Amino acid sequence: MRTLRAKVAVVVLGTVFGLLAVVTLIQAFQQQRVQLTEQREASIAGARALAQSIGIERFVRTEAVSALIKQYARTPGVQNVRLMNREYRVIAASSTQNIGRVYRSPDVQEAVEHGVSAATVTRTVWTPELRVVVPIRDGAELAGALEIEFTLTAAQAGLWTFVRRAALVALLATGVLTLVLLWSLTLVVVRPITRYARVSQDLARGDFSVEIPEQGPDEIGQLGRALAKTRDSMRELSRLWKDQDPLTGLPGTQAIQRELRRRMESGEGFVTLYVDLDGFKAFNDRYGFERGDELILFTGRLLAEALGTYGGPQDFLGHASGDDFVLILDRKAELVARAAIQRFEAGVLDFIDEEDRERGLISGKDGQGRQGQLPLASLTIVGVPVAARHANILKIGEAASELRTQAKRQPGSKFVMEPGSKAGAEQAS
């Protein structure tokens, strides 16, 4: 039972058959009750007729009475017959062992003393029996009582016959109803879920172009829409992962360009901060690539912390390449930049040997490959407010490159915002 259809089939089959079985038993007991009522009436009528015949015999002809009782006891369904006088002593019976015994029961007393007939059914379900007590009259005088025990085998046999027939009908109805329900279930539930399972397998294999069939407003439709959102999220995460810097884990160049295009298409102004580590080549030459990677990781963390402290929820941080980072902000660009520089200056000395810190210089090669004493690593941040005159990403990059060239002429860490832009000044504030 590994498939959904098999499990549902078992549940439906058991449920439907159980309901039909209960209905069948209820109907069977109702039918038995009707048969018991009919047999009860017939048995009482037969007992009264026998009592009348015995009364006619006047009790003096006991041999004739005994013969009459024994003959009646051979009637199908009759189990025991007892005839009692007013002293409750059995004077004739279908079983000679009972003759002479005193037999006093509430029904017999009512019949002997008050002339009241009684009929009692016992063990109704499996082996129903009927005990009938009728008074014996000698003219107008009460002379005794007649008790007859009937075995209602006809009602019992009718019950089992009905149950067998109804069980066959219940099985056939259960089979047909189960097939109809399974067919409906297959169309409405199993097929959509099977399609979604195949889609999930495709997504697990990395195929994010798979199409998800549209469904209605029910739970199956909700599952389809949730799966579509999952596909879109996985597709976007895959794009980001493919364009993710392996060292810092930050979005790479393609992600930065996508974010810039998205911001420009929104029509709202923003500020782009370009971050560059000055003297990073000399740092790498002096301390090696491992410490250089640690410095890049440190720079990425402090930029993220500054952005988290002063930036907004929609702000963006990317790692363009090597020692270059890009931030895209809605507001407070200057606060973020100056906080990043402050944190950099407070922590960069931890990456530099003590003798170099004391001298304030590092032995290494400059950008032109000339050996000499170079300044310690510093942080340059330039800001470009994106206004109407920046028509595309290329213009933003050109403006940032020009600012960076001018800023690098100044020693140490610094922040420079593109001048002459009212929009830029507003964004930077």
C-alpha cells in the first residue's frame, strides 16, 4: 500500500462496507422483530386453542389430556408443554419427568389466580425463545394454567438468510461505490498531486524552467501556487548562488547590475557607494593571500554592519570583485559610509604587524610594480547619487571611476560624494 490510491481504497472500502454492514444488521433486526411479533401472535393463539381443548376435557380424563399435550409437543417449534392445576402441581407435560412437580412462576400465578395470559420472549438475538402462559378454565372457574415454550427457529433462520443476502448486496454496492470514489479521487486529487510530484523532482534536479499547471481555489490549487512560488524563489536563489562571491558570500557583479536596473526602472532616486581597499596589493605581497582574504572578509562584515545600523530594509550590498564592494541605498548614504570608515580604521591595525604599525608603512610594490615604502591599507568610498542625468549603468560607473581617481590622491581612508547634484545631496542626507 505505497500509493495514495491504494491507501484511500482501503479506507473507503472499510468505511463503506462498515456503514452498509451496520445498516444491514439494523434492517435484519427490524425484520426479525416483525417475524417475532407474527410468531408470538400465532403461538399465543395456538396456546389458547390448546387450553380451550384441555378445558373441554374437564381434567378428569387425564390420559386424554396427556395424549393431547404429547401430540401438540410434536408440533415444529414447540419445546416444552406443562399443565398445572390450582395447586401449581404439574399434572401433564410433554416430558414425564416434570409430572408431579410444583411449578410456580409469576406468569403461572397470574394465570391461575387472575386468569391473565402472558407471553415472554427471551434471548432475542441468537436463539429466540417464547414462553406463553394461558389460564385453564372449567366453565367460568379457573382450573389451572398451561405453559408452552416455543423455539422461534423460523425467526432465527430468517435473520441469517437476510444477513447473507444483504451482505452480498453490501459487498457489490461497496465495490461499485469504491470504484466510483477512486475514479473521482484520481481525477480531482491523485493526478494533480502526481503532476506536482514530478514538478518537485524536476526542481530537485535543478530544472527551474518547469511549468506548473494552474488549479482552482481549493487546497490542491493552493499547493500548486505554493509550489510555483517555491520554484520562483529557487530560481532566484540559483541565480544569486551562481553570481555569489565564493569568499564573502555576497551577491556578485550580475546581481549588482540587476539591482541597479531595478532601482532605475522604479523611477526613484538612490545613491550608489563604491568601496575600494587602497594599498591592498602591497598588503597581499607583505602578508600573503590568506591574511588578504581575512582583510576582505573584515571589510565585507563592517560594511554589512554599517548598512544594518543606518541603512533601510531595501538597501543592497554586493561584492564586485577582489577588494571592490558596491552599496545601493535609498537614504543616509553619508552616515553609512562614515560609519564604515570609522570601523575600518578601528580594526584594520589588527591585521598589520607591530613593526609596520610603528613605521606607518609597508614594504611592497605599488600599482606600477615599483618597490618601495607604501602607506598602510585604507578605505576609499565614493558616492554617486543617481539622478535624471545618469541615463544608464555605464554613466554611473564612469562617474564613480572619476571620483575614485580623485579620491585616491588623498592619503588614508576617505569618503567623497559626487558634487553638484541637489538630488545627490538630499539622498546623502
